[in-house]
Amino acid sequence: MSADFATRLLAWYDRHGRHDLPWQAGDAEGRRDPYRVWLAEVMLQQTQVATVIAYFQRFVAALPSLRQLAEAEEDHVLALWSGLGYYRRARFLQRAARVCVERHGGELPRDFTALAALPGIGRSTAGAILAQAHGLRFPILDGNVKRVLARHRGIHGHPGQSAVARELWRHADACTPAERVADYTQAIMDLGATVCTRARPACARCPLAEDCIARRDGLTAMLPTARPRQALPTRRTVMLVLRDPSGRILLERRPPQGVWPGLWSLPETADHAQAWPAAQAHARLDDATALTPFEHVFTHYRLHVEPLLFDGVQAHPGVTDRTDLRWSTSGELATLGLPAPVRQLLQTLEPPAPTTIFPRDLTR
């Protein structure tokens, strides 16, 4: 089955696969840049190709080599990543680049064990890098591949379960050919992304349809087995938009753990307390303008955000003494790593008021 599986898939790929993705470009001898392959694989984790392409091109234009990534300021890396989400991927990317500079001569190692041990890589990503950059035979098992194999072989159970994952890995290894490994790796990812999709798979166009168990048994909507659903709890927060007369916004760096770790964001408070804005600027709650609330959905909960705009505030001098707070111009905002919903919120603000609206006397 494995040889026929790969043969059919490669024949389909030659006619219908994606051959012009920016990270597929090779040198004069057709060799791909492992750095670009690695960057694309990390960006593609939980993100679609159509979204990744523009981010990839912007990233490699700014940081075209592994060494430049290793030497870059973290804020610069996060700014280039801003909008892709799952920011831990960007931090792991830079951490791995620095390990490569320190231990591997500034290159991604070709040894599977050493590569898979780098931060943020792991078994499937390491296999994808070695297969696509060097043509080495290693299986992969990303989300698209899990879906293709679970349906084709009729594998029940959530792929996150260890027994199911072992079974999927066994099939992934059995189906990976010895030749054209780079093309096969791209082919099976393409099939999952464009034909064997999560909803309404195009079985009539699938090269593997004739012996697909899910198609035969009418199980395409059931496989792969979904994670047991749980109702997402809702958390609430108030985001404080403090803007001075020149239009600068007060940002606060988030802690290294938790949501949006280490990114610059808007200060938050659990309620509409006056203490925080008054402590950082001459700002009174009574004069704040309530902006349109919005929700942002994370994996495990929904965040309900109520933004409050304090316009024309006067900054306290002590803010500049803290490393976790900064007043930023609109031009500086573009260079910082900001959570996507925060950046979108700031982009919707009307221009600042021409005069300061807050009185100095906060005692009344």
C-alpha cells in the first residue's frame, strides 16, 4: 500500500500541487535554504499558507539569515511576527537560532536528534526540514497529514491521544517513500490543505479516494476524531488607552508567562478602577471614553475586552524610569510586537484631541 500511496500522491502533486511557494526556491543546484524551510514550517504551525506568505516574505527581507535572527532585538522579531499569533513560536525560533550559533556553527544541524532538540522544533518539524531542505527520508505528522492518514486508514480516536498518535506515526513512516521525499512531504501537506479539508473534503478529486476507508464507510465528517468539546469560559478585562496630547500611547510589557508573553500591550485592570490610570498619568476615570467592547478567542477561553480611552493625558515623569512601561508614537508602534487585537484597536482610534482635556487637579 505504501508505495502505491506515494506514487498516486506524487502524480497528483506534479499536476495540482504547490510548486512556487517562496520557501521552495532553491539555489543554482536546486538546494533549498534550510533557514527558509525552517522559518516557513514554524510559521505554518496552526496558520494557513495564504496567511503565512506575506509574513514570511517580510520576515526574510528583514532577517535573511539564521545569524541575523540570532542577533536581532527581540522586539524586532516580535514586531515582524505581530499578527501571526502564538508568539511563543517566534521566541522559540530566535532561541533556537542562538543555540545554532553557539553549538552548530551558525547552521541548522542535519542530525535529526540535534535538530529535533532545538526549541520549538520537535519530531514533525525536524522531519519536514530535513526532507525538504536535504531530501532525507523522514516522515512528518502535522495537522493536515493527520487528517489525511486518519481518513485513509480509518483511524479512530483523537490524534492528541498517545496511542492514536503512535498509530498515525506508524502509517506516516510506512507511506513516506525513499525517493522524492521533499516533493512527497509537500504533496501530503497540500492534499490535506486543498482536497482532504476539514469540512467538505473534495473526495472526487482525491488521488487516494479509491481505498480511503473514511470515504468507503461515510466517515469523512467523523475522522479524525475531534477533541471533546468543552464550553469556553469568558474572562473580562478593561484595557486602558492612555494617549498624551502629542498622540503617544502608553504601553506596558506583558510578563514572560501567560497570554501574549513579553509583548507590548495596553495596560489592563480587572475593573474600572481609578488607581492605575491616575498613578501613571493625570487621568481621571470620569473623563474616560468607553470604546466599543470586543472579544478575542483563545484556545481555552474567551477574553471580553472593554477599552477605555483617556485622551490628552499628561504623563507622570516616573513612567520613563520603568522598563515595563513606555510612551510610543504611532511610528514606534509599527516596530513593536503588539498583540493583533491591540494593534487593531489602536488603528481604529480617531486622531487625538487638539487640547488636553484633563485638569491637573485630581483631588476633586
